[in-house]
Amino acid sequence: MFVRLALFAVSASLVNPANAHGWDDNADEDFFSAMLGGLLPAALWLIYVVGAGRIRPTNNRRLMFHGASLLAAMTMFGSTGGWLDESSTLHMVQHMLILVVIAPLYVLARPLPQWLAVSGKIGIRLWKPFLRLSRHPLRTGILQSLVIWFWHTPVFYNLALASPWWHLAEHLSFAFASGLFWWSILLRRTLTVLPALLLTLMSTGMLGALLTFAQTPFYNDLLNIQDQQLAGLIMWVPGGLFYLLAGGWCSLRLFTKCIPIVDQNSVPGCLSKDAVNTSL
């Protein structure tokens, strides 16, 4: 069922791409950028399905992956029918779905074994640099914050509104940076995940507050100044809530299942309580 829904959502994104973000001026560019945007998640989904036949995931992880794929197709590349043309608020909802819903769902599904089962040595070489970077939550947090601020500056935000290719690049960079960030946060038990989450919370909170209290319109898709303020509030409050919940979950995971350790020769980490009891 999830497979059919995902295929339908991706195909729907290719049927009427010219309405999204006011892309009516260059129909050919609209079509090819939307096709590329739809094919990328479809390719990841197809590789996962093939890999799942070789390395069987748990039912929960399978459901998470298909759910994230469906939501990604509908949110990132789905046909919008013009409803995003003139609203920063709706754009912000779209961005926050990518950053704090779709990306962590993909990470919790842990699809890497299935992807590598298909891609083999080539996939391992491609993933190695990102896996190394994911060992450093603070670095991935800084990277994600830079990407978010970059695309919410007026110049590049308006550029993404005007060009389908820049808009596609915006979404892909959001997905990549947030996926790498959540991978380093949700799949690791190190004390550095907490300051990384705090950094992200402060960074997005500052940007959200700036948009909320600004009295000058920043973007070309504003209905009015209240539209920009509501967009900032969405980033500030509901968006920040996800990082707070993640911080609470990571803290509980750290301090209930392991004892924090700091080794002079390694990064801060934790030691399993079972291992401590065994050694004693």
C-alpha cells in the first residue's frame, strides 16, 4: 500500500509541476526540474525496496521509511496547485516538514543497510565521508544552521521563488543537511548531541524571532507583514519544539541506559551500565 501511494505521489508531482512557486514562465525548466525532484526520492525508494529483499528490515523501520518517502514526495516535490505561490507561512510549513519531520523519520528507519546491499562498494565509498562527519554532532549542527540561514536570507529565498532549479537546490540542501544532522543525533550516544541540539534550537529560534518581530517585508511571496510574522512564529515555536523533544529523548537515552564517560584520548561518550556491572 505504501509503495503504491509513494508512486502515485511522485507521479502526481510530475503531472502538473508548473504551478509550484509561480513556475509558469518557463514550462520546460519547470517540467525537467520537477521530474528530477520526483525521480530522486523515487530512486532512493526503489533501491530500498530491492535492498529490503536482501537485508530484511523490521516492520517498524519499513513503515517509517515508506511513510517518510510518501511524505517527502507530497511535501518536497508534490504538485502544489498554486497554493504556495503567495505565502511565506505555507513555505515555512514546507521547510519545517523537511527539516524536523521527514529527515528524522528517514534516519529512524535506518535504511543504510538496505541501500548498501544494492550499491555495494560504490555506495560504501560514497557514504564513508558522510559517516565520518556524522561522528561529530556539533559539526553537523553548524552545517545545518548555515544551510537554514543561507536559504532564508532574502536574496536566496527570493531566488528560489523565481527559479525552479534554485528551488530544487534549496530543498535538496535542506534534506541533505537535516538528514546528516539527525543521523548524528538520533543514532549516537555521545554527550555532544546535547550542545548540538541546543545550538540548532538557538539558531532556528533566532531566525524565527527575527522574522516574527521584523516590521519590514523580506520576501516576495508575502501576503502581508503578518504572513511573514506567522512564518517566523512557526519556525520559532513548533519547529523549536521538535528540537526540545529530541533533546529530552537523547538525555533520557544517555542517562538511563549508560554512564557518561570522558576519556582524554577520545570524544565524550557513554559506557553501558551492563558493562559496568560486569566489570565490577
